Amino acid sequence: MNRKNFKAPYYAVLFSYQRGKDLEGYMDMDEKTLELAKGMPGYLGHEFAGDGAAHAIFISYWKDMESIENWKRNSTHKKAKSKGKTQWYQWYHSQISKVEHSAYNEL
């Protein structure tokens, strides 16, 4: 992902979480939803930090709120969210932020 090409304003969806103990089907769905998101109109990129055992943060970047709303309505994404709530996560926190300014510097 090359954030230096992102033109503000754009949006960041921050998904912070801790995985639970019952992860049956998690890895397959994780790969599937990531590939689907990459193909969605308005998707700009993503980044990930952490291991998920203690804490992890997944950030996806989007052109506009319409793109995020379209992703939220995706049936596979809805299934993943449902399993996350009932099985895969001990806790999660989701936020949407509008990026008004972004500076990129190579050192």
C-alpha cells in the first residue's frame, strides 16, 4: 500500500480487536473478506498491526462514505461481522474517521 498517493479527504475505518478462543472458519473468512474489499469501488488500501491474540488493529482506507456504506452492505461482510460478534472476538471497536490532511515523507 502506498499512502502517498491518497488524496485527502478520504476515510479510514479502524477496527481494533482481540480474538477469542473459537476461531473455526476465521482465517478463511478473513482472507475472503479482504479479497472482496480489495475489489470494492472506493477501496484504497489497508494496513494491520498486532497479532490479534492480545490486541490488533486493522485499518482500511476508502475514497468516501458511500464506498464504506457499500462495503457494509456486502452479504459476505455481513456474515463475517455476525460470526465476529458471536464467536471470533472477545471484544472489538470500530471507528470511521475522515482524513482531512495527510503528509508523507521519505527519510
